[in-house]
Amino acid sequence: MTLAKTVFASAALTLVGLAPVARAELLAIGQDWREIPFEVVDHKSLLDAKVGDTEGRMMFDTGTPDAVILNRDAVPLPEGLFLAVGSAASGQAVEVHQHDAPAIQIDGQVFATPPALLSGNFGFVEVMFGADYLGFVGTPAVEGGAFSLDYARQVLTILRSDATGALAVPPPAPGDVLAHITFALRPDELPTTGAFIGSMPIVLDFDTGDSGTLYMRSETRARLEADALLSVRDGVGVLAAVTFGGATFDGITVQIVEAGGPADKRPWPGSDALRLGAVFLSEHPSLWNFPAGTLTFLHPDAAFLTPR
């Protein structure tokens, strides 16, 4: 359900020029960690939220390039300033407006946002997530520190860190770790690294708002199928022998998109890439540390995931 980010990236640039920049964080001053329960719908994590007087839920989506993007089909907002028209990854037209930021709470705690926010007409998303779907919480809400995502407990844990990535709580013990990668993070992009499918290298990124997608050219598909590394049925693929971070994973389920085809909505279409998203993350608890530039996958019984 991650949006086609190009429209929001361009709109966000306009927003920067029109409003003072302020950091939005899910941690309050003096908080070193915070546990936020979430509901799972279509493998996505939905957080309890309140926008003004409207109560509902927001999707935690690291593919969203703003701290908050509101669904004005569910939140009463003034018309606001028109910025751009684009499309969602699923093809629906999205009209982006800018608004003075209303008061927002996430799981009952005030969420200090920038003075202006973006909105889109996301009524079509309500078919899956319900009429109380209020919008998205994106990467800027967490990239000042770290977070862990644990589907077994259905808890998002926000962790404070210093500029080097040192956590304010003890880090995972070596025995907790299944795989560990370093990643690059360009503005408005996803944590990106490299992986292998069998012996074939491929760009790998991670997105909590995407169910999981393999973008590939026809010749790449033919190679993977010939090597029995990919099976496809009704547009859904199952990958074997995907290696990254010192571990190999089998049975990874992804949607198949032709690289450079009409469904490839990336800003840089045409190249092979693997995006691991909510389905994979629901099976493998993870620790994302933005200042350190690391993503760690943990064993399901990792002591690090127990309540603090």
C-alpha cells in the first residue's frame, strides 16, 4: 500500500519552502524508549491515532517520506493549499494539499509535528483499512533514532539513540541476531543494501508499507525460474536462496512487477530490485537503527524484544 512517492517527494519540497522545518518524533523529551501497540491488517501495522477530535488509526509506513500524511477523506480539514496531483502505487489519482497541522496523538501521546502537513484523498484505502483510516506515519517520525518491529507481540518500540547509533538501552546480544546489514538512506528513499538470489546479485530495500515486491526484467525472471529460485502463480512469486546479512532465507513471498512496465512506479524504473516488506517483516522481528545505518533481524525469542 506504499504510495507512489514521486508526487509526495515533490510536494514535500514545496512544503519545505513554505513552512519552518521542525523534527517530528514519536518519542517525547526525556523518553528513551516507548512501546506502541499496533493492529495488523493485510500484514500492515496500524497505530491508534487521534487527529483533532477524530479518532482512528494510521499506518506505520517507512515508504512514506513525511512524518505524517493525512487522509482528508476521513479527517475534517480545511481545503488547504493545492500542491500536486499524482497516483498511488495501485493507480488511483491522489491530490495533495498542504494544511496547518492539527493536533495529533499517537497511542494517546502528543505527536509534535511540523507546523504544516500534507494530505491526500485516500478514501480508496478505507476499503481495506476501514473508515477510521486517518493516514500514514512515515520515516521522519523515527529516523532520529531506532525502532524495533515485533509482530508476535504486535508492538512497535521506539528507541532513542545518539548520533552514532548507540542505543539508550542495551543492544541485542549476539545470540539474538539472525542477520545484520548496513544500509544507505538517501533523502525520500528506503533503506537500501544488496543481496543475492542464488548467485545473482540484486539491489535490496525494505519498506513496512509494501507487502513485498520483486521488480525484474523478463530475462531475469527466465534465469531465476530456470535455476529453480523463483516460482510464480497468479502474479505472486516465491523466492528461494535469498542471502543477505549473513543469513539465507527461503520461501519469501513477493508480488511480481515487470521492471520498466506500466506497474513499475519507482522514480528509477527499469532495473531489477527486491523490496522486502510487511509479509517478510511479520515473520522476522527487526531492529532499524537510522543513525548507525543498520538493520538487524532477530530470532523470534530474542531477549531484546521482551518488555523493558
